Amino acid sequence: MVTPTFTASLDAGRQRFESGSFHAAHEAWESGWRQTRGPERRVLQVLVLWSAALQHHAHGKDLGANRLLLRALERLGEVGDAFDGLDVDSLREALVTSLEHAQLPWCDEARPRWPLQDFAPGAGREELEHEARCPYCGEPVLVSVAPEEAADASYVEDCPVCCRPWQVQVRREGESLNVAISRDDAQ
């Protein structure tokens, strides 16, 4: 299940990327990258590196562009093929094409197309969001609960701000859902 933070960051960066505003795309994806974990974080990191590489290439900094693209390809290998809805092969092909173009001066052909046209994370899955405050740092956060977890459930989730672990308690009370988070000092 992908988080709302990941989806919002991906969409914001994509709009900027498609318009050729690679620095702005980088900023949007980096914002999400700092708040996500696991495969979501790695995907956003790949996109951050790619957009930075394109920015370098467009300004004639080809060595920096090559290095960033190679790092993006390396990080993409860490994602694997199982990321929810992501066509890893299409993204890899786009990165390789950018690497090939980075060997030449910037031109319109070097400007890539967004490779993830059909990317629809969690398609068909409803997600319930509940506002809460982190019991450690006090920042407002969204706790996402998939409907299949919307019965009595308990699990550990990390704060997207301070990265400390919470204990999430989900309880169904009639038609309503009660979600509570507390410190997980056992970790």
C-alpha cells in the first residue's frame, strides 16, 4: 500500500518534470523522499537523482549528469519489480536513454518523456486516513489504514517527520473506526 505522501509527491514532481522544470521536480520529489520509507523512498530517490541529472545535462555539466544517472540506476535496482503499480522496466529504460543522451550536448531529444504513464499505485484500493499527532515530536500526521486492516488491528509505523516508531491501534466501533497512536518505547 502506498502512502498519500508518496502519491502527492509523485504527482507534484511529475507535473513539473513533464513541463521540463527539472529543478522544481527535484524539489517536489525530495520533499516526499524525506518523509517516506522503504521502496517509496527509493523510488523518489531515483526520481530526485534523475531530475538533478537532467538539470546538470541541460546546463552542460555532463560528468555530473552521468554520475547521477548511474546512481539512479543503482538505486532502482534496490526497488525490485514488486513495487505496487510501478513499471520498473520502463523507468530503467528511460534512465538508460537519458544516460545515452548525456554523452552528447543537450538538445530537445534529450528531454525524456514521463515513463510511468499507467502508474496507479494501489489502484482499486480504498484507504482510510486519520489525522493524529506524533506522540514524540507533536507534529500533525496522517495515519493511513487499508480497509482490510480496519478491524481490530495493532501494528508499528514510523513517524514521517521524526522517524520514531508508534504503536498504531485500530478498533472498529459499529460503523466508525477508532485509530490511536502511542509511543512504542520497546523499539
